Amino acid sequence: MKRPWFILAFIIFSISIYGENKITIDNLYDDWEAVPSLASFTSLFVPPSFTRESLGNDFETLSLKDSRFWHQGGTQLGEVKAVADEENVYLFIATQSAISANLSCFFYLRGQRRQGEENPFTLELIPAHSLNQGQVILWQRDRRLPERAGKLSSSSFFLEARINKQVFSPEMIRKLGNNPSIDLTTCYFDKQNSLYEEFFFTTIYLKDIPLLAEITR
């Protein structure tokens, strides 16, 4: 029995759409299912320490028992994923508590990891809330103001972002060298007291981020 031409056309269209590897920043997370985890953390994970900074006071490294905001507002992560194509890097984060408007996720980009050397670039992911659609911004150490670097969407326990590779100039890429890495932290900002608490989770090497074309569904 011959299939009508429109049925064949529909089958071909479906294969072309659903067989394509694609990440969309739309607050729907099923397109991340095939992407492997770069890091995962159980509810028992505890950073050995955290840092606290307030206006007018020095930067402090403290024991976690002194934290006011650990376990709150999305500070404790559950899973991190990343994948890249020719134009973008995509990030996925799951948290173990509901994401607060006071939360930021920081990705500190480093080149050579020399003792005491500061990182030249930092990506900040700012979740969406009622007064903010969510932002991806890039900080450079020699510039006072950041620049927008992509798109972000988030829900209560999930966040996804797209970082446009074009924001990294050839000079910036040279600064990062041949084996760049990222230190991942969460940071809670207590606006009432102008107080920051930041929690380190893991180091990720960019070479370990898979290519989207290599992932099959």
C-alpha cells in the first residue's frame, strides 16, 4: 500500500526535527537528558569552608558551621552539565533548595593555575525572578563594567544558560592558554546587611565539556 505524499513528508520532517541535537533555553529541561553530568553532589556534600565578604570589611574564609545561608536559596547544588557547539557553550544546573533572587552562580575562568594568581575572567549566572528575566554576564578583571554574554532561563530548582563564544576575543582566549579551567561557586547576597557568602564546589576543565554533535539521543 502506498503512503500518501503528505504522510511521507511528515515522517521526514519529524526525523529531521527530533533527530537533531539541540539545546534551547526555554525553561524546559528534557533536552538535557542525554547530556552527561560533569559534576554531581549528594545532599551530604559539604564544602570544607566558605568565604564571607561585607561592605567595609575584609574578605574572610570561615568554617561552614558559621554560615548563615548554606542550604538556603539554591546555594547547595545537585548536578552540573555542560555541552558545546561551534557558536555556544550551554550550562545546566540543578539545586537542592529553591533558587532565590539572592543567588548567583560564578564560573571563575583560569588559564595556568599558579598559586596566588587571580583569574582574568568570571561568568556570573543570575537566575530569573519577578524583577529580572535572568542574565549571563562576563566580568573582566581589567574592566569595571561587565557585558552580557548570553541567555538564561530558570525555575525553582533548575537553571540553564547559553554563553556566546563570540564574547571571548582572540586576546582573551590567548590569556586562558591551552588548558583553561573553571572554578564553580554559588554565592548568596544578603541585601539587608550587604553581605556575601560564597561556596566552592568543583573545578571543571573545558576540555571535558562534550560537543553537542557527539551526543546521541
